[in-house]
Amino acid sequence: MDEELLDSRHAIMKHEFSSKELQKLFQYCCALTLQDSDAYDLLQTAMEKYLRSQSADLDYPLSYMRRIIRNAHIDQLRHNRIIQWDDFDESNIDSSDIGWQSLEQMIIDENEIENLFSMLSGIEREILFLWAVEGYSVQEVAGHVGMPKGTILSRIYRMRQRIKKSHQKIYGNGAV
Amino acid sequence: MSALKNKLKKEFENKKLSGEQLQNLQRMQKTSLGKSVKNIWKRYAIALSIVFVMTIAGFMTINQTGSATVVEKIAHQVATQHVKLKPLDISSDKFIEVQSYFEKLDFRPVRLEQIQGALIGGRYCSLLGEPAAQFRYIDKSGNEQTLYQAEYTAVQFNELANNTAPETIYAKGVPITIWMDKGIVFALTQ
């Protein structure tokens, strides 16, 4: 079918993202991919999908776009066969150790952040982005990434454990 | 040392698209969304044109119907019913019997001596919304003739108030003679 005819049949009034919104989406892509060049490629791919799509969430275009970015990123990971999924066994974890509170208490050195990013997976960086930049609750993150709340808590717990270990290596056992 | 959350926020917010990358993304949006908006307006314009044409056509139809005289309206209705004859309610060659059948009407249908054909029956019908009696006859050539009789009302038949002289007009190729006499409106197909 002719592309223009297809466009006219499904044309809807879509949101046009401002510079500020595009920058925010790029930051989200950076959280997923770690590399700036990969982040730009991902944003471009997602933008093409958004502009081609026959429907759009007109009330929450940023959230809608983030979902497209996320799906495009997962597609790429699946294509490269480097995606990992794990389950969460809440019984092994002290309840005071899970949730944002456990991360809120952490202090980090200026130079540690790059090491931290490289140490974390894409999904973990995404969780941190949604928490630190977007201010999402655990439930909202779970809704956005389409995972059970327990899995998100598991990720947070493991991240904290890893950050703690890395910290202890540098500053000794007394560090948080 | 600073709190993890603040440090992360600062780190993420330091990530910026270059001017060229930003322009490229904005251009993608403008090209694609501009085309969509153009298509939407095109569709609205087509839809509005159709509505406009239909409205004008509707007004013309109403005006044409509205300007028709009562005689023309009766002729059109009688011709339509004559072309597609419905089954008789009563079959009889005796005028009294058929006349008696129309007891639900508020007037008494009358016999017209000038009709040459043989009566075969009748049925209830209407003329411009007024209850009417339809008598059906067969002439010597085997052609059916229909005679309508309805009570004169000023609301429906005002124009016929002085039409005591029969007026013949054609509708759908059928000659129809229409007149009013003694409070009854008559329409006779030839």
C-alpha cells in the first residue's frame, strides 16, 4: 500500500517533543546503553518507530516514548543475545535492606560513579535513572519496565550489595 | 562525597545531545508530523465538502417538494400507489358492500356515476396523510382504474377549496384527475 495513503489513513495528532524533552529522553537512553553514541542510535530508532506508529498515548507522550525506547533496546539485546532475567527470592533478604531507602542512605565518591555505571546492567541503570531523575516509586518503575515489584526490589538489593562491596574494597570494611 | 541519588541525577543530567543530533531529531519530527497534519486537514476539507454538497442537495430537494402544489402532491402519491397496487381489503362488485366496508372513515364515500369500469373491490389508504377510501375498477380493456376519496380538510387540501372543476395532470406517466366536491376530495386514475 502507498506510504502516503497509509499515513493519511492512520494520521493522528502526535506530540512533538521539545529540545528539553529530547534531552531527557537521551539521558534515559544513556542509562540503558551506557555509551553516548549507542544512546543516540537508540533514540533515533525509537523516534522512527514513534513517528511511524498508528497510535500514541496523547496524555503521557514522554512515558509512551520511554516505553518505545525500552522495547527497542530490549529488541537489540535479544538480537545480540545478551539479555538476562533473574528471579527474586524475597525470603533471603532483610526487609530493611530493600527499597529506595537502602539506596537513599548510600554515599558515593565523585570518582566512583563511572565505575558504578560500568558495574551495573542496563536494567539496573534504568532503575537508577527512573529513581534519581524521574522520581518514580518502586511500583511505578515496576509498571514501566513491566516486571513484578519483587523483581525490582531484587535488583535494588543486589545493586546495593555490589556498591557496598566496591566501597569496602576502596575504603575498607567501615565504609557504607 | 555526596548522596548517591544526587550524584546519579547530576551524572545523568550532564548527558546532552549535540546540537547536530538535536537538530536531526527535530527535523525528523517536523517532516513526519507536518505531513500527518497536512493529511488531517486534507481529510477534514474533503469531509466538509461532502457535508456542504449534501446540505445544498437536501435544501434543493426540500424546496422542490415544498413548492409542489397540493394537486401535484396528490397526483404523485396516487400514481405511486397505482403503479404498485396493493391487495384489496374487500373484493366485491357491489358498491353498497364496498361502501359499507369503509365504516371507519369519518365521511361516507359516494358512488360516481361517470365511472365506466366494473367495480372489483376496495381498500383503506391515505391521501397526504388523511384517511381515504380506494375503490378499484376494471374497464372494458382490462385496465385497472383507482378512485380515491378523502374528507376535505383545510389543513391538507386548502388549495382545493375552489377546485370543483376536475383538473387532470400526469404523474409517473399516469393521467390523474383531481377535484373536490361536497367536502370530499376525489382522485381518479384514467
